[in-house]
Amino acid sequence: MIVTTSRLHAVRYKLAADACLNAMGSPYKALAAFTDVVKDAKDGQEYTEAKMNGFPEAATGDIEKRMKDE
């Protein structure tokens, strides 16, 4: 678990972690947890937890189960 000082940092850490995992050939991805929409002025993108994690926000309460199953 990585705890950050801001939602934007959570987004950037998730992207970096996914890039590292991908470079290692790992089948795993990091999960991010934050509220609302985060806009990164650096790349102009808007990020949501649901888009980054690949499953709807309604299912985010189910993260523990998803981590065990997938």
C-alpha cells in the first residue's frame, strides 16, 4: 500500500506502478483509491477511480474480494 499526500499523487503512483509491473512482465496491476475526478495538468487527462481500476465505482467496496479473486 502506498499512501500519498494528494489524489493527484495517487494517480501518478498508480500509473508508475502499472508501468513497472508491465515492464517486468507481471500480469498484475495496482489499484487506486480516491474520490471524485482528478485532473492532471501535466498531461491534461482526467482520472477516476473506476476508469483507472477497470471496474465501476459501485464495485469498489468489493476491492478486497477482487484482490483475492483476480
